[in-house]
Amino acid sequence: MPEPTITSGAAGAALVAIVSALVGQELGPFLTIAAAAFIGALVSLGEVVTPTRREAVLYIVRYVLMALVITGTLSFLIERYTGLPAIEMLALVAFVIGWVGNRWTTLRMAAIALVETFLGRKGADK
């Protein structure tokens, strides 16, 4: 393999700078979401039994794609109800989506139980 030269490194850096300037505004949030979700999914992968590498890769891909689809909406809702800027919440929300991983069913059941408890208490108060 040929040794890298200063010219090839400078050309690569220039190419990255040009591409970043051209598509950075459009792809920046998506890359942020994908990177944060990837890290979160890697953390949760340690808790999941995946007999094959293929299953591990599919696990990671599933939650990164899920984060790409859901993060914008969740960040918007957080901004709307808390006043925190949505653009600043993207990485945190994407990380949490990836980190929760297979625990979504458990969280959904807990949320339903909480709502049922709340509605039961409301009905008892009247």
C-alpha cells in the first residue's frame, strides 16, 4: 500500500470541506441523529442476545432507522411543550431511542399502566 502524501491528505481535506459546505446544512441534522442513535444502539446491544453478527447488525440498523424517522417529531414536541430548541435536542432524543432498543414494549406497558392508574384516580375523585 502506498504511503499517504501531504498532497493526498490536503486533497481529501479539501474535498471534505467542499462537500460539507454544499450539503452540510441539509444533511447535518440527519448525520447527527444517525451518529447518536448508532452510539445508543451500540450501548443497548450489550444487553441483547444476538447469536449472529447479522442479527446484531440488523438490530443496530433497525434502531438507527427508527431514530431517523421519529427523532424530528419528538424533538418538535419537546420544543413545543418545554421551550427547548428542537435542533439542540436531536442528538439526545436519537441517543435515547437507540439506547432504549428492545425495551420499547416494556416502556409502552408502563406508560399504559400509568395512564390507567391516573384515569382510575380521576374517576374515584368525582
